[in-house]
Amino acid sequence: MLLACFLLYPDWVTMVNAGSATGYTQYFGLPVLLITYNGSVLQIILSVWIMSKIDKLLVRIIPEVIRHFLKPAVLIIIMSIITLTVTGPLGGLLQNYIYAFIDFFRTNIPWFAVPAIYLFSMTVGMFCPGFHLALVPIAALSYSQLGYDDFINLWFFAGTTVPGFTALWTAIKCKNVECRNVAFPAAISALFGGISEPTTYGILYKVPRLFFCNAISGFIVTLYLGIMGVKAYCAYGAYYLTNILLFLGPEKDYHNFYLALGAVALAAVTTFVTVMFTKWTWPEDEDSEEEVNNTVMKDVALSAPAHGAYIVQENIEDPTMSKGYLGKTYAVKPSGGEVFSPVNGVINSVAPTKHAITILSDEGAEVMVHMTLDSMKLEDGDIDVKVNVGDRVATGQTIAVMDLDKIHAKSINDTVIAILLNTASYRVVSVENGQLVAQG
């Protein structure tokens, strides 16, 4: 952070803006190129990498008795010299090459400029995080001279809508709860907020195949945008659905607007095809699949967790339960407060709020008994748990007692649910005569 402050120090920026006859100044007698680093990232990445090497060297050279106060000062002095004289200008030089690369395509093959910068950002550009910020002035210049931008905003458009749809289809296809918890918010952030980082870091870097699905789809979309000559009018920011009207412009360019809508549709379709028809697994699912492959599961039948009216999974008044996100399930509308174990087994866990108890059955089934649908409203005394972790229980044994009078007084839904958490471990799971039957 301190090295970054060297590059962004206000007096340094003032000195650069003032300029000099040679274009250089001096630092410890060494020539330093007068250049601003606002929006740059390469310089500090290079500097920190070199600093990590020098730090190890100083640890070996400086005696331990004075190392803790001397090493940081020496390290910063050395690195300030290296940063201002070497890595700073070198990063600027690399950035200039990026500009030259972009300018070549914009000048000679304009329709391929957007696909080219997209390919760069998904390959070499991955090692230059933040470099896109330095290209924003290109869009500003286009707006001031032409009244529209046909480059940066289109690149960003593909870079947010494509990850947004990738995250959406990932959430729909994936059965893992953690995956859905990451993917749905990531889709909303990208599609309606123009923020693709949750998808990039939360999904694409975790599942490489989805990264390539996203890259292929994005390249197709940028190729379409470039060939069709789509333009973003009025203002910077036409790269997510909330600002889609910026493609219409003040003169109501409906042809251009329809082309932009076509790009949205293309992004949705290409990501759907690549995500849905590519075989991939969430990292946690890979671990569970390996466990399943190494375990021979036995048939098991889950009995009712309470006396009362039986409720099929689809009718449970909770979307997480009714859609089976946690596993195949069924429920009971209790006529009394007693809650029973659905299987023979050992108590695995008891939730701090006492509303959920998990049991590992003798057959290997992982079963959760979930009491009420509004556990956040529960208070001490509403549920009396009769078992502890490690206790052995039998089918039909009372494991908890709900105080239905207290629960109903708080308008809490008293439904008791039995969930087969490791549903994926079984060949067939079905409901027979009011019991959930899982075949190993």
C-alpha cells in the first residue's frame, strides 16, 4: 500500500502535470520518468513481486536483533527507488503496448476490435487486473467526438451480461446449496448492476470448465457486436440491462436498440447451451461423488417425524424444502408436540436454535429433522431437545418436544420436516405408504 502511495502521491501528480524540458526528474540521483499512474495496476504488481524477493534476502542479511525495525525501512527505501525508476516506467511501457494492440485493430479491422480486446482480457489480460479502468478515457473520447462508443462499452457489455447469464444457468443446473447461494446473487449483480466479479471469482475460477463456457459465449457475443456495428449512446455505463436504453440514444435509433436486445438474447442462448450441455461439477460435489463411489449404501425407510397430517414435498410452504435443494423431503403438520426419530442411528448435530437435528442412520442415511419454518422467531423454551450429539436413537423415539402453544402464539409455522440430506447417494428415492424409501 505504501508503494502504491508513492505512485499516487498528489505532489508527484502535480510534478508530472507541470512537466519538464527533459520529461524526467531525479530520485537519489537516478533518472525518473515523469508519468502518472492513476488507474494503473501492472506497476504495483511488478513492484510487490520484486519486493517479495528482496524481503527474503534482507531476512538473511540483517541480524535478528535489529531486523524488526530496520528491515521495513530498508525495504521501503530500496523498493521506492526500484518502483519509481524501473517497475513504474516498465509497467507504463507494457500498458502502451496494450494500447498499441487495441489501436491496431480499431484502425485496421474495426469489426474485430471488440472480440480482440475480449480475447485479450480473458487470456493475457487476466494477469493485469484493473487494466480496463485505464481504457475508460477511450470511451469518454468517443462520446465527445462521435456521440457514441462502439468499443469499450461493448466489451464491458459482453463482460457483464455473459457472466450474468452464466451464473444464472449455473444456479439453475447446480443442485449444490452453496453453488446456488453464490450463483443467484452473482447473476443479479452482473445483469442488473454491471458487476461481474462475483461470477468471476465465485464461480469461473472455481470451475474451469465454466470459465471456458463463459469465454466462448463472450467471444461469440463480441463478434456479433463488432460485425453488427452496435453503438452505445449518451453516457458511459451501457453494459448492463438496467441501462439498456443507452443503446437507443437521444435520436431513438431503434435499429441499434434492437441489435443490442439481440446481443442480450444471444448471450442468454449461448451461455445456456454451453453451461447446460457441458459436464461440470461444483468442487464440493466432486468430494461427495468420490465418497458415494467408495460407499455401498443400504436401503433405508424414513418414518414420520411426528403425528399429524402428511405433507408431500411439493406442498411444503418453504421454497428451499419444496424444491428439494437440501435433498428429498416430506413433512407433517403435527397434531401434538412430540418429534420422533425417523431412523435408527446416532445423533450427528443439534442446531443452537434447537430447530434442527441431524441423524446418521445405521444404513448410512444422513437425515435432518427440521422443526418449524420460522426458526428465526424461536426463543428458549419453544423446543425442548431430548437428545445430545453422539446419542443412539431408535425409530419412533422422542428426540424433541415442541411447545405448540408458544409456537402458535408467535404465528410460527409448526411444520416438522424430514430431509434425506444425502439423496444423491441413492439410486432411487420414492414415497411409499407415507414413508420416504431410499434404495442403495
